[in-house]
Amino acid sequence: MALPHANLMDVINVAPLGEELQGTVSTSLIKTERIQLLHLVLAAHSDQPQHHVDNECTIHCLEGTVEVVTGSGVRRLQAGNVIVLPARQQHSLRARTEAAVLVTLLLDKGDAGDGGGAGNRRDLDKHTPVKP
């Protein structure tokens, strides 16, 4: 069962989880036809596979240390850092510590991209376990 999305004008809390970070699952916070916010919780020393989305996207590190790996190098993000990736930029994520990031995707009618994004990643709405 997927967690419900927030609605437009809802206040969404993305404050650091601190001691609650371990054991928290990744969630899709809100999704409209034009935007999706993903709260990704990453275990220390875990990698997210290489993928891309059709439009620009942001990755905002909320806590911990995450590396964004692209063909042109590695960008290290720590709490408070944000990066904007160009459209169709192949990238992967490497969590160096337990970490949480807020990913903002620009969508086209609810899809992150043809042949990229949604097609290359699991849909968090359908496959993310719900914390008991």
C-alpha cells in the first residue's frame, strides 16, 4: 500500500530526521501532472543505479553525505547543499553516510520521461514499503 501524496497547498515537513533516519523509507511526497517531490532515504554506503530524467531536476541533501556521480565527475553534497542537473543528465547517487535527499522532478503529464526517469527507476508509489 502506497503512502498518500500531499495535496497542493499542504505544508510538507522535510526537516532532518536525525535518529529516526535509520528505518525510515523513501516516499513520494507529492505528485501532480507537472512536479514530483521524492524524499529518498539512503543507507550508508549504498548506491542508486545510473539513470536520467527528461527535464532538469534538483537533488537537495537534507542530511548526511551523498555523492552525485555523472560522466563529468563527482559532486559531494552535504546537508543543506543542492544541485540542479541538466535535462537527460545520466547520474547515480552514492550515499557515504546514512542520508536523506529531496529530489524535485519536472513532469510531463505525470511522467518523468520517455526512455528515462520513470522508465529507468522503480515507481516509489507502487513499490516502496510502508513503515509499520
